[in-house]
Amino acid sequence: MRQVYEMPQRCEIKVETVGNDEKPFSIYEQHADIMVKGSREIRFGHKINLASGRSSMMAGCEVLSGNPPDSSPFQPVTDRVMDNCGTVPRDGITDGGHASRENMKYARDKVIANIVFNKTVGSLKNTVSGKNMETRLKKWRSGMEAVISNFKRGYDMFRCYWKGKEHFAQKVFWSVIAYHIRVMTAKVLKLI
């Protein structure tokens, strides 16, 4: 409550500029961050980074702190996927928000053969073996949107009623485990 009291005093009386990391957005869920604002309704929450492969299973999942720019988590997620899978992926395709020269250079340094950002920025070009490969990867990325949507809808990831950031992370990770069980069960049932 002290922080709620001090904020207007600092902003209005002392005329200080206060960073978002110091502002309380919710007195009940102090770990929540602003995800969307502007002309639309303000939405609070956390960013989740998901990485997946051909099997539709999540190869990486991370609950991010704050609201970092979309381009910043690319490198740690790529490293984590390589550590978890024990190999360098041949292809990489990401959301347009990850597009940056740094991320492109990083992927090239890791010897990822085909790198496609869904939307490129400025003069940044995708690195692919051919136009056909770029088209295939973009279509695969569209299919991944269905996997993400299935995960969000199937496990009620739009809203979390578990209190606290640790509990939110637990909800996410348990949901990933449940999603994996569902994917594996579907594959086994196809074999029967």
C-alpha cells in the first residue's frame, strides 16, 4: 500500500518520472505487467515464450519477467532448445517480433541453415536455401499458430486464477505437460 500512496506523490507533487518497473499496476497481483495498451482495453499479464518442432510438442517454454521487446528472448530460447534437444536445428522460423539483425547474425553463427522471420524489418532478408523453402517454412509457421491456439484454448491459458507469479508459472508448465500427454496419446491412438 505504501507504493500505491507514494506513486501519486512522486508523479504529481515531486514531478518525477517513474519507470514502469516501479509502478504498481495491481495491488492484488503485483507481479502483473501491462501487455497491451493504447486505444484498446488495457490488458495485464505475462509473456510466455514457446518453442516447438515438427512433432507439435513444446521444445521450450519460458515465462518472461516484465514486458521485454519481442526480439530479446530469441537467443536464450534458441540456446535452450539446442541444449534440450542436443542438436542445432536445421530450420528456424519465428514470429515477426523476433526479427532483428542481431538475431539473424546469432542464428547464422549457430549455423542454422534456413532462418525465416514471419515479418522482416527494413532491409533485413530471410536466409533460406530457396524460395520454396521459405514458403514451406511460412506455411509451417501458420500451422504452429494452430498449435499455440490449441494450447491456449484447451488449457484455459487466456486467464489464470492461480495467485502469484510462481503459481502462474506452475499453471503454464503443468499445462505444457498435459498438452504433451494429449499429443502423445493422439499419436498412439493413430497406431491402434
